[in-house]
Amino acid sequence: MKTCLAIPKYFYNTRNMKTSDKSELSIEVAAASFAALGSEQRLAVLRALVRAGPDGLAIGVLGERCGVFGSTLTHHVKILTQAGLLIQSKQGRSIVCAAVAYEQVENLNKFLLEACCADRLETAKSDAHD
């Protein structure tokens, strides 16, 4: 008798989950991204890469610019990559560069500001009717 195992068709992981509409983040994905930025060192790493532009920086240069080195830097880059905020790529044999996932950072910004002042407008309308 042949036994077949059911293979799930979808994989769900909030740290690397892709949304159907790239411009709209779920609250779970946004929370995971903001959690990744909850460290001063990780925020320094992201800011250094934003300043460097879309070409990114070699890991050694990144460490010098943000003052984080070795396994600590590797750990922070890994967390930011899992949150979708960084993209890593190899150039040559051993030089690993990291660049900001600008689309994800822009989506976080949109997530925060999409309902900006919405309650204020509702309050003003209700006050006008009183």
C-alpha cells in the first residue's frame, strides 16, 4: 500500500512573508520589521546603508561606518535581512555586500502614515455637527 503525505501548498512566516499587494503591509509584517529595528546597532546599520545608497557596502566597510564588527555585525545583518529590510549579495568570491530593501522601508513608512490624521478629520466632522 502506497502512503502519500500531504504537502502544504503555502508557507507562512511573518519574517519573510510576501504580501499580495507589495505597497500594503500586514500588521504582522510591519511589527516584525519594526522589531528588527528595535536595536540601536541595527538602526545604525540600516542608516549607514541608506546613506550609502542602492549599491550598498561591503561588510567590512559597513562595520567601520557603524562601529559594529564581526559576529555581532553578522547577527544584526541577518536579523535585518530576515525582516526584509536588507538584501545581501555576493560579489566575487568573498566580498559580501548589503543593500537596503528600499521598497520595504518605503512600505513601512506608508504603513505608518496611511491613516495620518484620519481620526482628527472624523473628530472635526463630529464637532461641527454638535
